[in-house]
Amino acid sequence: MRQFKSFSALALCVFVCLSKRPSLAKVRMWLLCMMLSLTMLAGVWGQETTSRKLRSSVPPEYPEPARKLGLRGVARVRLTVAPDGSVTYVRELGGSPVFIESLTRAVKKWKYEPARTETYVEVKFEFAP
């Protein structure tokens, strides 16, 4: 809802300020509206990723093929955490597919502290033999 309001304010400012002959006052008003709208949007987008307290976790298993080859690597995922603290979705962000698969299996078993809303948590794990 907050995001919709800021887009509405931005659209209204653009419509009002970009008439046939914009005066200096209209240009200033447009710039002010743009700055306020961007500030609101930054607040909404900045709330997406949080650091919720982890209650229980299972460490990822080091993949056997990687162990045999002595591979090291990093895997990054983004978790969607439900209000009850359970992980509902895992999005792969980067790393070797072997390590991402292992990390994904592990984080699906993690539990976080309850919160009022669904939140997102980024996890980066370094694998070393």
C-alpha cells in the first residue's frame, strides 16, 4: 500500500509539473516530489532483507564430489521466512551448483524467531574441505 501511494504521488507530480510551460516553481516542486517519492520507495525496498534471529539450523553437508576433488567455494541464497519462522522458499543467488544444492537442502530445515510479517534473509556459506 505504501508503495502504491508513493507511485501515485510521483505520477501526480509529473502530471502537474510538466505542463506546456513549466515555471521554476513547478520544476522545484517536481524535484521535491521526486525526492520524497524516492525516499519512500527506498524505505519500502530497504525493509525486504532483514536479519531475523536463527533458532535452529542444520549445517550444510560438504558434497562428496567436491571433497574428492578438494574444491572450495561459496554459495549464496535468499530465504523467504514465514511469520512463524519457517523457511517457505529458497532463491539461489550464486555459487557452484553443487554447493548451492547442499546449502538449499540445509536451509529448508532452519527455523527463525517468529515475526509479525514474512521477511527475507540472505545466507552466504563458505565451503572448504
